[in-house]
Amino acid sequence: MAEKLAPEKRHSFTHNGQKVFEWDQTLEEVNIYIPLPANVPKKLFYSKIESKHLEVGIKGNPPYLNHDLTNPVKTDCSFWTLEDDTMHITLQKRDIGQTWPSPIMGQGQLDPYATDMEQKRLMLQRFQEENPGFDFSQAQFSGSCPDPRTFMGGIRSS
């Protein structure tokens, strides 16, 4: 049932009509998907993940991305992989349950409606994790959604 509350689609950030990256998030992580250029050996790609900064590029060239992150991450639990023609970066949120409007500060921010929908989805994901025997996939909020980090005493760590 939790898979019903997974992101339905990725958010896309484009610049000058070209897709820079796609991304999605869960309560605990933000995933960034970067399409890789063809005809570049996979071993030349790199990513450097810092607490509040992300750098991605091809060795010997200026970085493709070199930006601050919207929120801090746990670097010891964050990683990147190459999957077919995509670099997949998994950033472990330092503040579990925080709704990110974008992974990169000032780039591709979600509009207020999309941010609200993300917050509602994360809140339902939190309910599902705390109550595994119940199906919250059809639940709806009337009015504004509470913050998943702080609602009813906050998120409990195991």
C-alpha cells in the first residue's frame, strides 16, 4: 500500500528548453535524475555531495551542476549511481519529513499548488509508515495540510 503513496511522477527542471534534471522525494530522501550525454565514457562522470552543496560533471570539464542544495543532507547516507543513460543521485534528508520545493536552491522551484500537493503526499506517506495496517492512499485533506515533520509530536525515529 505504501507504493500507492510513492511519487506519481518526477518533477522536471528545464533551462532554455533543455531538461537539466528530474527529481522526486519521499519523507527521507530526494532523488535527482540527470540525463547523461551520449558518447561519453561512464567512468568520466562524477558527483560530489556535500551537506549543503552538489557538484556534478565530467572529469576535465567545468561542472554541469555546481549549486547549493535547498536543505542540508546526510552525506554519509547520500550516494550516486549510473543507471543506463541517467545519473541517479540519492540525497538523504537531514530533516526527515521536510518538504523540499526543489533540490537545488533557486532552480526549478515548485509552484505553491505543487508544493502543497507534495506536502499532502508526504503527510499521507508518514501516516502509512506509522500505521502499516491501514490504506491511506485515498485519504484527502480539507484545508491546508499540516507539516509532516511536526504534526502530532513529529516524526518518531526508530
